[in-house]
Amino acid sequence: MYPTSGDYRAAIGLDHKVIAKAEVWSSERKLLDLDIDKGKVSVTTSNAIRRSCEINLVTDRTTANLVPEDGFDYIAPFGNQLRVYRGIEFADGTEEYIPLGVFVITEVLVQDKNEGVSITIKGEDKSIICSRNKWTSTYQMVTGTLEASLTALLQNRFPDIEVNFPTTNVTVNQIILGADSGVDPWNDAVEIAQLVGFDLFFDVNGVCVMKQFPTLDASTVVATYEEGNGTTITSLDRNISTKETYNGVIYTVEGSQVTTPIRIEVWDEDTSSPTYRFGIFGSVPTFVTTNLLSTSAEAIKAATLLLNTYIGQQEVITFNSIVDPSLDVNDVIYVKSTGARVDRTVIIDSMDIPLDYTSALSVNTRVVRVVGSNEVVEIGTV
Amino acid sequence: MDIGGLLNKVVLNNQKTFIHYGVVTARTSGNTRLSVQVSGATTAITGVRYLASYSPTVADIVVCLFYDNDIIVLGELV
């Protein structure tokens, strides 16, 4: 959740004046303010490129001036970026904007209509810069800490990238990328981070950050959505499915840089869990093989973090609500609905944040159960 | 790629395997590792391991097996 003022928190659930703006930037130079009519920012954990936006500009007599004539015009999709914000204008006229992302312009749609020229601009977060710069030859990621190795990898494809990585205490082995020409380096970086239990993405300020996958034990509830007086939920759906539910992770570490192959099994051994390994759900393992890690301790940590992300995926809760643009994916929130029998903390998986004042916030969440250390049931080598 | 996609890739055993050819440019770490320029690249990949049956010499043209993100030199092409 993006940090906000107390006034903002007090106002967000009540009637308030919505404001939104978008700016066009070239590197660190602001070129233009755009007048937004409507649009949305989509944020999801299910794509390597986490944030995307689509904005429709107000159609009036001046809109036609923005239509690009060539590739160097302000909103032409050849490198310029959008910074999008939504916020609140308080009763005293002061404003508080929440940044929703820095987007590389990828598409511009121009329509000439009776009422004027309509312009729609689409963009994707700065990971698209790394993603588009495909490997042109093999790249050797040398043995080192996860954060140093990923920084070097990302700077190889996006020299001006700004990163903010924590100390992970994870050492990754040498690996070779780009053996298959045309492979997406951003996908490679995201996969490497995920394999050892970390989430890699660009934040709302366009900085590349890395965080451990969220678990409820270490997280705090950042927002409450409860049925009753003052509720901000307008509708709620609940879907219980075992389509992508696993209750075990078999994690194998082997490769030319691994001294001795390692095999780790992590299972749901909580007898009160509906996905208890020896319950009626049965054993449903998934398998991960990597050459990134070297030690059992690192493999146990990675396997446990991956199981944490999978074990709760039997239930998805989707709801629409009054818009709070400070929310983000992987935020932990509390949801209560009597009709749907929901009364729990959940993690946000994806959401659409509208930029107009009439549309609702659309949020997809998943239920997560924390895996305890006693659920690492087998450690050994093969 | 999301975790589901990543895990599905692994579950389905979709790791990619390639053969590329390269030139040995150095023997390192007490001759237990090689530096190899792969597919005409000007930069060598260092610290590459090889099968015990191969006796490497600098300038050998070698067959390199890439398995997902790993590389092993299988032997010399004669």
C-alpha cells in the first residue's frame, strides 16, 4: 500500500472529490500534462509485466493538437513515458495524488468523430524496456548474491534501470541465459527471482524492486472491507477451485555448478487444513528443478515460499469497491461478507483502478495459509 | 511469467535443450573448467564444466549442451 496522509485515509471511504492526472515524460524531463476523461490502471501478479494503463483523453477543440504527426511527437509510442496519478481534492482545495505507475507508451489510438478527435493511449510499466531488448547472444550470470546478479543482468539490457533490492542472503550459482535467441530477459529475471521465492517488479515510481512473496504471518492488514454501515464493497464473488492448488512442492537442485544434487519436499501437514496431505484431498505435488541454488537451507526456504503461494489458491475472492488507489497487489486485506460467508484476510492478486469517478475498483484476491517450519517433512540428497 | 506458468513449465518438463558449437579459449581452475566462445561470440563463457571423457585443449571446436540455464561441454568435434 502506498503511504498516504491521515486526511486521505479519513476521506477515502466517504464522499470525496476524485482527481486524476497523467503527465508525459521524456527520461527525467516533463513534457506535457494530459487531461484524462477516463481510463484505468491494471495491476496483476499473473504477468511478468505487472502494470499497464489505458487512458482516454478529454475530447475537445484542443485534443487534435496532440495527435502525433511523426515518431518524435509527445505522445508517439517511441520511448516517451506516462506518469499516472489518482487522488483526492479535499474540501479546503488541497490535493493528494497517489502515483499509479510509470508507463512506457506502447500504443496510441486516434479516432476522428463528430464531437472531435478522440485519443486513447496505452502503456506498460518500465519492464517493457528490458523485455523488448531480447538476448542477442549468451549472457553469463556469474555466481553471487541474488540482488547483485539480478542487478547486473537487468543493467545489461536496461542500462538506466533504477533498482532497490534488499539484502536477500541468497547466493545464486552461475547460469547461462540467451542460449535460445530472442528470449525475453525480463521473463528470465522474474523467473530467477521466483524460483528462489522473490517477487520482482516495477513499483509505482518506476523503480525495479524485489520482495519476498507475502505471507500472512509477516504481513499486516492494510485495509478492511466489511459488510455493514460504511462498507465500501459494492459486490463480491467467491470461487472455490482446486484447479491450481498444490499441497506439496518437490524442489530439486541440480546442475553443472551444483556440487551435490539436492532434493527437498515441503508438504501441507496441517491436520486442520482442507489441503492436508493425508486428508481426503490427497497428495497433490508440483515439481521445481533449478540450478540456481547450492545449499539445502536455501532450497528449503525457496520451496517453503513457493508452497506458501500455492497452498491457499483453492479460493479466489473477487469484489468491487469504492476506489482506493493506494492499494497494491500483494497487499494483505481483511474481507467480511455474511452472504458469501467470507470472514478472513486475503492477499490481492490483481486489480483494475479506474481513473474516472463513476467506476468501481475491481479486486481479485486469494486466500493464503501460512506454512509452518514443521511442515518441511523431508530433506535429503538424491 | 507467473508462478503458475513457471511451475507448469517445469511440471511439463518444458525446459529447453540446445546444442551450440564453441571454441575453447582457456583452461582454468586446475584444468577442471573451460572458457568457451559459443556460436561465434566474442566473449567467452567462463567456468564451464566438461565430461570426464574429454581432454580439452585450447582452440578445440567443442559441442556444448545447453539445458535450460546450464552449459556442459560434451567433447571435441573432430
